[in-house]
Amino acid sequence: MARHLLETDGQVCPFPLVEAKQAMAQIPSGDELVIDFDCTQATDSLPRWAAEDGHEVTEFTKRGAAEWTIVVRKG
Amino acid sequence: MAAMIITGLLLGTVLGFVFQRGRFCVTGAFRDLFTLRSSRWLTAFMVVVAVQSVGVFALDAAGVITLAPETFPWLGTILGGLIFGFSIVLAGGCATGTYYRAAEGLVGSWFALIFYIVGAAAFRKGPLAGTTEAVRSVETQTGSFQQLTGLSPWVFVAVLVAAVGVAVRHHLRRESRMTRFRLPATKTGLAHVLTEKAWHPFVTAAIIGVLAILAWPLSWATGRESGLGITGPSANIGAYIGTGDPELVDWGVMLVLGLLVGSFIAAKASGEFRIRIPDATTTVRSIIGGLGMGWGAAWAGGCTIGNAMVNTATFTFQGWASLVFMILGTGLATKIFILNHRGKGATPAATASPVTLTPVG
């Protein structure tokens, strides 16, 4: 049960989501992907993608002004 | 009369706030069809069209506004639509998206916005206006579904509302079976609703639809006989900067300036404003995308708002053809620039050197 970090700060949408999907495909089920992002639209698209693809959001926090971290456990 | 253009600033401010808080992005709506095979945001977009359609034809019937028959400049609409649709992917947002992202502090969107204004001014007012005139002179006289069929526009309103209703129901049903993950609330009451809560796309869309209806009589009262529009006003800003002609500062210019004000207030109040500097690739793409947006919107006769959202609501061929060709242009650019994207973070840290942040549990 490892955690993996995906740093996408500075990337505009939809790239955080595109990279999150790629990263998720490479980790085993049950592992967690920690995604740092700073594009506003991803506050909608990332949790939505997790729900649609059957993953679980274990943490979702706002780190600061226009900076967020979401932790998704692969389902 | 001149003082009435202030309603443009007010409406633009409210609209900018709603766009930012609702994360309403037309580029995203078109792009999701190709990247996610999802029509959720396109459905929200069509909710705006349907709501507005009901309102606009009601205003027309009541005599508040008068919709005149239009021609269909098909060549410009098709070419411009493709160019615009392609460019919004490069710019990272359509015209409106670029305005509100600029106000969130995204410097890439500042570049896109400046070059969009330059492109729009050049192709509508400046040295390249001749190309726009030439391409748009290729037209058919019949310009709308009601003109072609001789049917009442209300027939089309009914069909549109029914179709959008079915799509909305489909998405709401799907959603009800899904777990929704939200950011934990740190505010309460109105502050939570306005500056924190994630708004449902369909609620945002309904609000935008109502604001788009309001735009018609408010703009009409100042002598600008149309609804929401972004590209014309943006071209006027460019021309005004160059000439200082006060006639150019109309209701539409106030509207787009309001977008900046409203989305800045929304972003700031929600803790979502921060100046963010793009990398080299994003900067170049933003500049090319901005210019292409100005060019495409001039040829097509409007952007995703003026054409795809407003002219669709009045059932003109120009509106619907530009919607279709903008989506095709977006699809092409998405295939080239997004589906081929391989991030350096795509190889998870764990395969090379595991990154364990905190113990799980």
C-alpha cells in the first residue's frame, strides 16, 4: 500500500487530469496517488473522474490560494 | 442613453462571478467529448441555449426585442468555426474562459486575451477586415430553421427543450448512483454557497441562461441590438486603444470588462486568485491560440458565446453550423495536443524511487 506523488502545479487544465489517468494506470490497486494541482477546473474534474472510474478520494484539501491536493486510492 | 451602458458592466460582473464559481468552460465542454467521452458539460452548455431560447422568443413575442431574419454566410462560419475551435484548445479556454482565467491570475490567459483582442481587432476592424468581408460574402439568403421551414420558432424551442431535458435527466440519473467527493467546508451560510461550494453544472447553466436572456433587453436599450457577445466588444477594445474613439465603448465593452471584475472578485473571495506564470510551451500556445481565436471568431461571426450559445438559441444556421465546426476544430486540436501529451510525472515516483509521504491509515 504505497503512496505515489504526482506533481502537476503550473499545468493548465486538462493536463492534471490527463497525467493523473496515466499515473493511475501504472500503479497497483489499493495504492494511493497524491495529486498536487493548481488549475481551478480540476477541483471539478479530478473528483468526478475518481467517482466515474471507481476510485476512492481519501483526502481533498486546499493547500493555499489556488493550490489543492487530492489523494485518490485506486479501486 | 450613454449612462445605460453601465448595465453591461453590472451584468458582466455577475456573469464573470458565475462563470468562475461554476467552473463553466465551453472549451472543456467540447474537449471532454474527445478526452473523456463525456457529454456532461456539453449538456450544461445546451441548458444555457435552451433556457435562453425560451426567453428570447418570449421577449420577441412581447415586442421587447425584434429578431430580424438573417442570412447564412456559410463559408466564413465553417472555416472560422474550425479555426476558433482549434485555437481554444491552444489558448486553454474560449473567449469567456480566457477572460475569467485572466482574472484568476493565469498569466498564460493574459497573453491569450491580449492576442485575442489583437486578432479580433485586426480581422474585424483593421488591415485584415477585408478577408472577413470576402469570406462572409459567400452566403445563402435563408438563414434560420424557421425561415427554411416556415414553421413557428416555438416548434424548435419545444424540440430543443425536450432534447435537453432528456439529456439532463440521463446525467442526473447517472450521477445519483455515484459517490460525490467534496472539499471539506470551512465557511457557512451564504459565504459557503457563494465562495466555496462546488456548484452543480446544470444550476450554473440555468443561471447563465437567465443572465443571457437579461442581456437582450439591457443591451437593446442602449441601441446595441443583440444579446451576449464577446468578440465584437473585444475588437472594439483593440480599436479603442488604437483610436481613442469613444463611440467604440458600448454596452458590449462594458460587459466584457465586467467579466474581468466579476471573476476577479469571485476568485479573490474564494482564495483562488494567484498569479501563475506559464512555461515556454504554454506561453507560445496561448499567444497562437489567442490570435487564432480572434481570427476564427471574426470569420465565423462570433465565438462560443455569440454564435454557439446565442445564435443557436435563435435557431440560425450560423449558430448551429459554428457550434458543429467549433466542436470539430476542438476535436482535431485535442487529438494533436492533449491525447498525445505524456507528462513527466506519468511515471509514478514509486517505480523509480517510492515516495512515501505519510503512513497510510
